[in-house]
Amino acid sequence: ALIKEVGIYPPGEVVSLASGERAVVIRRGASMSTPLVAALTDRKGFPVTQTPKRDCAQAEFAIAAVEADKSLVSRVPLERLYGLIS
């Protein structure tokens, strides 16, 4: 029941996208395996100044891997992510 509610990738999970970006899951998307995420780095791995939303249902932004290193999220001001969660 929990997986049906939050999806395979729970909010706060750091993932790598097919586009090369790294992102944090902000909520479940259209299906359990395609969450909505907020990009934290660009395609080259540099931190972004804005935090664009990405829909993992699009092939370009599909999840390629789950990141083991969660320290990336701790370096992002929570204010940048807070407005995206609602």
C-alpha cells in the first residue's frame, strides 16, 4: 500500500536522469516508476541556479540510476525545494 501511495522512488531520493542531470524526487508522478523530480545539477554535473521540475515519464528525463551519495541534497537550500513540493 505504501508503494502505491508514494511510488517506487520515495520523496527525497536522489536519482540520475537519462539526460545526465541529477535530481531529487519531490512526489509521485503518473505511475509508480515515473516520479516528478527537481533537477539539482545540469547535464555536465554543475549545480543549477534554478530548480526545474522534470517529469520522469518523458524518455529524456527517465531515471537511469539511484544515487548512493545523498550529500548533494544537503547542499541545496531547502527553500529552493519547498515551493516545488506542493
